[in-house]
Amino acid sequence: MDCRIVKIKRMRTPHMNNVKYLLIVVLLFLTGLAQGQTEFDDDVEDVPAAPIDGLIVPALIAAAYYGYKKTNKK
């Protein structure tokens, strides 16, 4: 082949990575500020979460069985 084929190189934009990192840092900073300024002056009764302790072991067994069946399909 001769040298008439010219490869077009894409322009790299390294500044876009910097913009993404800056955006992530700013969002994390604002999230930290928002979480740090929460004060609850209400006298509300705390409601306990749903009791799922008895369902964890059966759910793990069912998930393991389901995964075994999915991976060993013939």
C-alpha cells in the first residue's frame, strides 16, 4: 500500500475528565453540607423497622438454589 491512506485521529479531550472529577467533588461536598445541617427538634415516637431477621436464612437458601438452577441449565 502507498501512503495515500491517512488515519484520522480523534481529538482527545483531557479537560473533560477534569470537569467530571470537579463535578463529583462539588456534589460530594454539597451532600456533606446538607447532611451536616440536619437537626430534628420534633418529639416523634421512633417506629422500629420491619422484623426480617427470620427471613434472612430462607432467602439466602432460596437465592443459592435459584443460582444453582440457573447455572446448571441443560
